Amino acid sequence: MTTLGILGGGQLGRMLAMAAARLGIDCHIYCPDAGSPAARVSAAATVAGYHDEGALSLFAEAVDAVTTEFENVPAATARFLAARVPVHPSAEALEIAQDRVAEKSFLNGIGIETAPWRSVDTLDDLNAALDEIGPRGILKTRRLGYDGKGQVRLEGPEDATEAFAAMAGAPAVLEGFAAFEREISVIAARGTDGAVRCYEPGENRHSEGILRTTTVPAQIDAATRNAALAMAERIVSALDYVGVIGVEMFVMEGGALLVNEIAPRVHNTGHWTLEGCAVSQFEQHVRAVCGLPLGDPARHSDAVMENLIGNDIDTVPALLAEPGAALHLYGKGDARPGRKMGHVTRLRARVG
Ligand code: AMP
């Protein structure tokens, strides 16, 4: 019997634990909050902080492998555990994805384009960066941003002072504004044997920085699709990565691809794989981090995944009555604005 330890207790951990259960694998959730969505469907749970070495040691003894369900797990925690038990993704991969400057430097260093960017620690840095890559841009905190949080849009140099103040002293990065045609993502998996499997790229719509829908397949031509898959493969191989990763990309006019960010975990834009493929991203991740062979990522159907955010939860009675709607609820109590409460996937006959 294998027990997989998961750092983090959110909906991604919950769906990982349910996929693991199908393979006869028990999960042990480690997170600071009691009664987390993931713990409530798992065999065991530890409620402790990510720097609690005593609790981490006991956790390492209780599991056969460890993974993470969110990218802001301290790299030091992954490193502490890795001295005791296999941990995937590695502390190094987490460190790169946690810092936008490290992430963009890594991507550019392996020949992958991003929006132009400059590191910003002072207002002078910001003004100089706007001069070079502006006038429009997005100022983002280097660390701990998600779902559009920690980001400010600038229309020109007149917005610099206010945008800089919004960073509240946190190190930041200015990105040139990418006038993209569409946003896509590739969910890629790499096994301990180095095998790489990618799912069909999905096309993503956001509002207020939060993912609303993913539609598969993305409306891109074959050359762009193949370039996107090749990019994802290059990233996971260069990171010597094990597990599932989400690679978010902007498709520019003419088909050029810029990578926006990489998420070293299962990804919201891959939820459609639960119904659209024989082996979902969650099962694929469990297979990878437990050292099992990867499964077939081919889709048998096209799909549209829609997030249920905040008050969208009020549509659940209608969704329960809708033929063909595959509903997932995360068991979160309080439907705060912007909070991901669940999602629904609708399959369509596969075209192409
Ligand atoms: P992020 O948190 O970096 O994934 O950004 C959230 C969303 O903001 C992205 O999915 C895009 O829709 C938008 N966005 C982020 N960076 C840029 C950029 N450099 N240019 C244009 N839009 C962006």
C-alpha cells in the first residue's frame, strides 16, 4: 500500500486525493488549516505549519512520497522533506515558479519568449522600465501573486507613482502589455523515467484576473499547437521536472507564443481532463510522483470547463438538473467574492 503525502489542503489536493483513491493509493494531507477540502476526502491529515520541523518529520515517516498542491509551499519545506522521502516537484522547481524574476530568467535562458520585463525595486526602476518597455504594462509582485492579485495595470508613466505604492514595498516586476489574440495553456506531465505527455491545449477566458472558462481544443492552427506542446516539453525537461505542470501562454497575432507563467502543480485549466480523457491530470500527477508509468493524455471528447466563483454557487440547483453537466463542488463553506467554489464541465463530440 502506498501513501502519498500532499502539502496543501485546497480543491486541487481534494481532486488529487480522489484520483489517488482510484489507484488504491491513500493520501495524507499536510496543511495549516483544520477541516480543509482535501483533508475531508483523505485517509489522514496533519494540521501544522510549513515550518514545523517536528510535524514535518512525522509526516515524512508516515508517507512514501510527497507532492504539493499549491506553488507557494516554502521551498525550505520541500527541501527538509526531500532529505527524508521522495518529493516532487523539487524545491528547485518551486523556487523558480515562486519568483517571477527567476521564472522569466529561466524561460528566457532556455530560449522561450515572455512579454518584455524588468525587475522593479524602486520608483526609479519603474520609470526606467516604462521608458524601455512601456508605455503600457502590468506591475506584478515578484512573489505570492495569484488570480490577478498583486497586479496593477499601467496605461502610461502617469500611473507609475500609484502603481508603485500599490506594491507596498514588495519587490516587483514590470511586464510590457501583451496585446494577445488569445490565452492558452498546456498541461504537461513528466514521469520519473523522463517520459513527457501533454494534454490538448485549452483556450482560457479570464475576468478580473480569475479564470472563467477553458475550452478544448483551443482555436489555434496546427503549427501553433505543435509549438505550444514543444515549449511545454522543453520546460519540463529543462527543469528535470516530475509531475504535472501548467504552462500559460499568450498567442500573439501571427501565432507567436509568449509564456505568461508556469504553475508547478495540477492546474485549473486542466480540470476538463476529469471527463474529457481516460486519465485525468490528477491521476497523471499521482502516477508521476509515485513513480508509476504515465497514462494516455488523449481526449475522447471536446470540453468546456466553467468555474463556479463566489455567488455562481447559487446556480447549483440548475446545474444539478442539467443533462450532461459534470458538476464538481469543493466543499468550501463561505462563498466569498472571487473564491473558487466548484466547476462544471460540459463535453462535446470531438472534432479534429
Ligand atoms: P497572471 O496572474 O500573471 O497569470 O495574470 C492574470 C491574467 O492577467 C492573465 O491570464 C492575463 O489575462 C492578464 N495578463 C497578465 N500579464 C499580462 C501581460 N503582460 N499583458 C497582458 N495581459 C496580461
